[in-house]
Amino acid sequence: MSSPDSQANGLDKTHTDGVAPSALPIPAPVGPAARQFSPERIKELVDALEVPFDSTVIEWRVINTSKDKVRGQVIPYADQRAYTDRLNILFTPGGWTRKYSVHTSPNFERGKDKRIVAKVFVTCDLTIFGVGSHSATGEEWADDENAGTSAEAQAFKRASACFGLGRYLYHFTGVWVDLDERNRPKKTPQLFGWATPEGWRSGLRPTNQASAAEANVPNSKGNTGKQSSAPQSDDHLVREIGQMQDKLGTHLYRGLLRSAKAWKPSQIREIAERRKMLERMQAAERGVRRLKAAIDKLSDSTVAGILNSLKIPFVDRVADLETLHKLVLRLEAAVSPNS
């Protein structure tokens, strides 16, 4: 059931993500017992992980088709080997590890075809030594002969996205293109400038308008134009947002949801808003890591004084990114003289 590269972290020399190893910072080899990287070093590594994959390893998946099947909505994705290659380049094969756990749901009736079938759930625990750990779950219908492999790859990619690796791909909501007789794009769509290594390193970033861009969408009359009434569904974003509660703590998690006027992730209706919320929570998680690292280096009285000055009763009462940012900067400033 497992794919070959789920068994080992070895570098696939024929698939190097199109990025020369010299183009990314390479730390000294680390292991489970290695000391935690400094917050500054972690930021450098996360920045390197966030760089988009080279366009040569990007493929396109059809997620929707017109009634006549001649046009399709496609989104870009990268094979999981591109993810392992990036991790190997940055951390060496011995600098990270992953493990999988598999669960199967009870049989139930599938809505679209009324068949009784189970689902396969695979959870991937991804650890980068010296940086941290994240877990995520992938799923597939059990009657798919590649259910285990698909769910495994999905879980690994989602866990990687928690570190920033491949997360930029969530900004794509799909573009419409002409399809050939084998249901493939006749021409490869062009990536936005920010979705290339060169554009990203030059400072380009996705905007709300770009992330929601959908070109040449066929309407009910066969013409093209922006599609505004299509139902939106991206349930994995709801699950990933929900998984952030344990990482952020209830107070900060609930506070970020309230900023979107929601009590639970499923109440955020727009896909673009769900992606934005996930990114805000992932930014908050990085802030929480910096917060904990700074607190570990300061005395209780120093921490209490800083909390007092910012009128924060307890560390776990921070409920928004702005307050978290102010607190982290004050704590890190207090650490610097002692470093």
C-alpha cells in the first residue's frame, strides 16, 4: 500500500525539484538528540521551505469539466518526491523523518452513488530535527485500488505544508483550459510570477485577487466569464484549520476564528477566506514557537513584567496576531542582552 518513497527518505537523483542544492541554505546534519535551532535559524529554514517548486516538477490536475468535456478547470500540484527532495536538500536525508498510521472508517452510504463503502485515513507525523513536528491526515475511498498510496501522499503533503513546504499551492482555485481527448490540458497553463522560485525570491507574493483568479470559465450558455455562483468546497482546509487548535491553544485559536466572524472552521464559507485563515493560524503557530523559545531563556519575573506592561494577564490569554507579535518582540528584545 505504501509508495516506494514512503519507506525511506533517500534523495531521488533524477527528480531534484529543479533547484540546485547551492541555491538553498544547508545546515549541518542533525539528529533526534540535536539542540533546537535558534528562532532566527528556524525562520531562515522556513523561508527556504516556502519557496515554490521549479515549474519543471509541476503537474496539472483536472478538478472540474464543462458539460461537453472539452474544457476543464485545472490546478497545479507537485509529486511527493519534490517534497522529499526539498527536505533532503535542506536538512539531509538524516535530518528529518516521517511515520504513518492507517485507519479505516466503518462502511457507510456514499452520497454521490449510494454505494456502501468505507474510507481509508492515513495520518503522517513529519518531524524535522531541530525545527519541530507536524501531523496531518489524508483520506480516500476504500474502493479505490490506490486508496492507501493516495491518502499517504496527501497526508505527507499536508504535514509538509504546516512547515511552509508547498503551501503556496493552496492559493490556486483553478483555471479553465481546453482539454484533449484524454482529458488533459492541450497547453500547459502559465504559472503566476509569485508561484515560481525566481518570482518568490524577488519578493512577489499572491494577492487575494490573484489567488481567486479563474480564467475563461464557461457559463451555462457556453460563453466564458467569471463564475460566481458555483458552490465552493475545500473540506481539507476545514480539517487543517481544526487541527491548529492543539498547536495554538484554545484562546488564540478561538480569537483568530472570531476575526472571521466564525465559531468553527466550517462557518467560513469562501475558500479564499479559509486559505487566509489557515495562513494566519500557521503564522500564529510560528509566533507561538518563538514565544516559547524566548520564555525558556527568561526569568519568571522578567516575563511577568513584560506581560504586565502589555496588560496581558497570562501568556495563554493572547487572542490575536497583533498582540502575539508585540509580545514576541518584547520577549526577544529582553533575551538579546543575555544572549
